[in-house]
Amino acid sequence: MLLFMIEVLTYFIDSLLASICSSENYASEGLESSEMDSKKVVHSGGCHCRRVRWKVEAPASVLVWKCDCSNCFMRGNAHFIVPAEKFELLGDSKEFLTTYTFGTHTAKHTFCKICGITSFYIPRSNQDGVAVSFMCVDPGTLTHVEIKNFDGKNWENSYIESNIASCSKMQNEEIV
């Protein structure tokens, strides 16, 4: 029964992500792939109760990592990664955050103390970066979302094979 429920939940999350990514908020609007990838914008977002707010400089078209480690799987986590210096907490957001760690205690899973939403965190794969939940980005600035699976159950192998570590490195690109 538990296995069936997990399969149903996985199917639901995959379907939800697919429908969101194909909606007009995330449509590519006819731009060439290389053109979409190079345009940087300032995205804003945060948690459900809006006590945690942030802004992040990132492309309008993002590569989202869907991880299946025990924590990410249970949260339905799907995130894009940016260099830490491109992410900024706004106002008094910091006082509403708390952090959970487990396993190696390398990843810092931050979430709102009030509503419990993890809108961003410091990933184990990119200690010099921030993983931003694309579902927590305010509508209007994401034009395209590409989802890649990250095998968090086999973290070490996936880390090497995926080149995920490069996602938090600075690149010379213009802000639009």
C-alpha cells in the first residue's frame, strides 16, 4: 500500500510540474534556446505567507533540478541554482527562517517558521550557491523551465555525472 501511495504521489508531482512548465507563464514565446538562456532578469519570490521574500538574478529560462533524495522527494523539491552573490533576502525575512540539516549536515534546508515553505536553501552540491524553488518565483519573469532529474539516492555518482557543481559559478551575462 505504501509503495502504491508513493507511486501515485510521484505521478502527481510529475504531472503537476509538467502542467506548470507547459503553461503560458513558462512558455518560451518563440525565442531561440540560446537567446533565452543568455537573458538575465531579476526574479522575486518567497514563501506562502510572504514573510520570507527574496530576489534573485538568473536567466528567464532556467534549468531546474528535480532531486529524489529522501528530503527532496518528500517535499517535491524542484529548484534552479544560482551563485550566492546573485541571491538577496529582503526586509526582515531572516528572522522568519529556520534551518534543517541531516545526513552529512552540508545542505542547509531553510524554511519559513510560519508557513513551513522551503523557497530556497543551500544545497550540498553547491555550497557557494543557492537553490531556488522555481514554484516559489512570483509569476511573470520565468519564460521557460527545463527539468532534469538528479539521482539523490545515489548522490555521489549523480554529483559527478550531472556537472551540477557548475550551476553556482559566475558567468558573464547581461541583465535585461
